Amino acid sequence: MLWSQEGLEQLLHLLGDMEMPLGAYYAHTPPAQGLNPAQGRHECIINFMRKSRTKNIPVFFAADTPACMGGWTYLGFSDKYRDRIARYVTTGLPDRAGEHYMPEPASMYSFFDDIDIQKAPAHYCIVKPLNQFRDKEQPELITFFVRAERLTGLCHLTYFALNDHHAVILPFGAGCSGTFAWPRTYQLKGLRRAVIGCTDISCRPYMKTDELSFTVTPDILTDMIIAAPQSFLSGHSWQGVLKKIKQSDKTWGR
């Protein structure tokens, strides 16, 4: 791992005793234990990430078990669903009403050009809490699930750690595009970007109230951990936000 467990735990503490983030990586073999979507059933990627969080266990997805056409597209397992997605997300299909998230299929084709989804490098994608990574296991992506006050901390720490006011972005797309496809695309382009996601209306039932995702690559998280002690997180202004974090936790639960 690029950072110590102690460093990660210190960062989570400074951010208001934040929930352990999830790490995701691709592998040629599945984990020894874990949940995966059932063959022939529609299963949401974000819902399985929720299960990993609540049950504190690995979840995994296999290229030959396509539980969601969007999910398998954004995980990089398949590109055969693009035309169907382009119509379903906009004006609809003969057998399904459209979501009207964009005005026309052409809007989605432009989106696909921009997101430039990368092919999955292995047959499985595995997601589990970051503190469950062992030995030589390395996450390719790290996703935090947070409400507004902790999100402000993550955003401003990223700006500070990368010394870049463009370091955080909130692009259009399905929930799993923000936690998988967009971060991988920015990385391929040589852009160090944290991605806010799960504003997708369809994935909101699987998120806690007022919660969003925040995904980074390991190198960004490493810089955040290193920079945290010198940042605003030890200052007076952040102490005021921590009070609001406690109020939010009291109201909604952690």
C-alpha cells in the first residue's frame, strides 16, 4: 500500500471520524469470499457497494454475469449496450420508457465520446473496505461516501494537496460512471481529478439521505494523507464544520 494504515485512520479522524472508504481493483480471480450479482437478475453496482459498506465484506462483479447494462458498460466489461443506453437515458425504447436525463440520444453519444470508457483489464472487479486490503493488494480506485460537510473537507483537502483549484469535478453520468469510468478516464488523460458522483437519480435509492460519492486514485489519496496535517484540517474554521458534522450524524446517523 502507498500509505500506512495509521496515516489513513488519522485522515479519517481529521475529517470527522469518517466511514472507511471502499477500494476497487480488477483481478483475474474472484475473492475467496464475497457477494456477487445473481445470474439473470438486474443488480445495481451502487447497491452492491452499499452492501460492502453495511456488511463490511467484499463484493465483486464478473464480466460474464451482466447484471446491469449500464454497470457492465462503465466497469469496462462490455460496449454492446451503448445504443440501448443512449435511448433509455433519453427518449426511451420500444419496450421501456425513457429516463429523460438528457434530451436526445445524440447527447449520450457525445457523452460516450468524452468519457472514453476503458476496457476492463481483468475478468473480475472487486470492491471492499480499504482496511481489508492485505499484503500486495492495491486498490485502483478509492471511493468515499459522504454528506455535505465531510464532502467540503475532502474537496478542499484535494485542492490543497494537489495545489490545483480544478482538482475536483462533478461530471454527468450514472452512479457507477462516477465511481469507475470517469476516474479511470481522467487518469488515462494524465489529469489528477477527484470525482464527485452518485447524483444519478436512478442510483439515489441505494444511497443514504443527502449522501454523495467521492472517488480518487491511490496517488491522490496518498498526497491527501501526506498534506492533511499541514492543511486547514487543524485550523479554527474546520472546527466549526466538525460541529455541523456531529449535528448531521446525530440527525441521520453516521
